[in-house]
Amino acid sequence: MGDPKQSRKLYRKPKRPWNPEQLMNELELLGTYGLRNKRELWKAETELSRIRHIARTLLALPEDIRIDKAKILLAYLSRIGLADDNSTLDDILSLKIEDVLERRLQTLVMKKYELKPNQARQMIVHRHIMINDRIVNIPGYLVRKDEEGFIKIIGK
């Protein structure tokens, strides 16, 4: 099992880190969504990669098994807001990194209160944001669809 103090990485680095086109794309995403460093971007890319890998695996299964497991995956993705209720596995394969970044708490606070990305991040880290009467101080928290309406600033 391993030492509980030594947790494993939640991200994978790109295979070609010095590709100029990829560097520019990463830099643009960092600025748009107010990410602290590229590690946060790589975490979101790894999560998207994991979801797409599950969808590809399900497509390879026989149809009677696939239907049940696809319902579970689609229910999870619709709960966190990455898919609609009537989505298919093909829709999951067409997800982009921006779809995952749009579900982060920092992005939702930024859009809801019309703040700059760094202001939204500071509000979250300084514990001024609540979701359902619970203070959340993690900017990368993936907000579920049902929690989205309950985001509020403490003191307002």
C-alpha cells in the first residue's frame, strides 16, 4: 500500500514539454483561468484523460455490460456538470480541458462575482467563499451542479 505520508502525484507532465505550440496554449489557459502554475493545468488534463480513458474502455465492452456502466459514468459526469442528462459516451470523448477548468471553484467565483482571476483565487484562499454553509479554500475544487447556486461570499 505504501506510506500514507507519501501520496502519489495527481498529474502527468507532457511528453514534449518544450513544444512551442503547446507552451503558448498552456500559457493562454493559465492566464484565462488564473491558474497558479502549470501543475494545476496538468492535474485537470490528467482528470480529463482519466474520464476519457474510462469512456473508451466502456466502448470496447459488449453492449449489455456497457449500458449499465455507462449510466453510472454519465450520472457522475452530469452530477459534476461535465455532461448533460442525455449525453452519450461519444460526447464524453469530445470533452476539452476548458470544460473541466470551467467547473473549478475559482472560475465559477470569477464569473459569478465578475472578478479578475487572481482576485477570485485570493478570495477563496483567504476563506471568504462558502458553499452550502461550508467554507471552501481550495481554488481547484470541482463544484457539483447542485452546489453551484449556493456559492456565496462571507459577509455579503
